[in-house]
Amino acid sequence: MARVLLFISDGLPGMTNAIHRVYPRAKHQVCCVHVYRNIAAKVRVKDRAAILDGFKAVYQAIDQEEAVNALEQLKLIHGSTVLIERYNIPDNISAEIPQIKRLIIH
């Protein structure tokens, strides 16, 4: 293995620190599917479609600007504290996702 660029994992506490001890230059991203399922399991049924559609807009963004705008819109509609604390959406996910896409595509 020449160089590890990316690790994707569930939200296990301590994972990022463990990865960076062994691979200090690697990026770590929480799996979007795990975040999506976590949201779906915790959100009220009546709010589920709107919140999940908003989250999809974040992780399907073409670039960082689009991802940040989608996350800000989601926070504005549903409240940033609720999204980040209750549903465990990583606060920096809008910055991570476009970078990860570039690593995978290139």
C-alpha cells in the first residue's frame, strides 16, 4: 500500500484518533449511510422525509459550497443543535464530503 488516503467508518468514538496515530495524513469520514440510518431511527415520522431529503442534499453536493449551503438550509429549517446533537450529524460533514468525493474520483 503506497498511501492510505481515506477511512470511512461508523461513528465509533475514538476512531479518528486511532486512525491518525497510524496514518497521520489520512482523512476520516463518518459513513453517510450510518448517519442517514441514525437520523431515520431517531427523527419523528412526520419530520423524517424532510430531514432525510435535506441530509441527502448535503452528501450529494457537487462541491463544498453547495454542501455548506445545503447544511445551513437544513440547520435553519430544523435547528442546528437538534441536527448535530440528537441525530449525530458531524458538524463538519459539509466540508468533508466534497473533499472525499474528490479523493475517490481522482
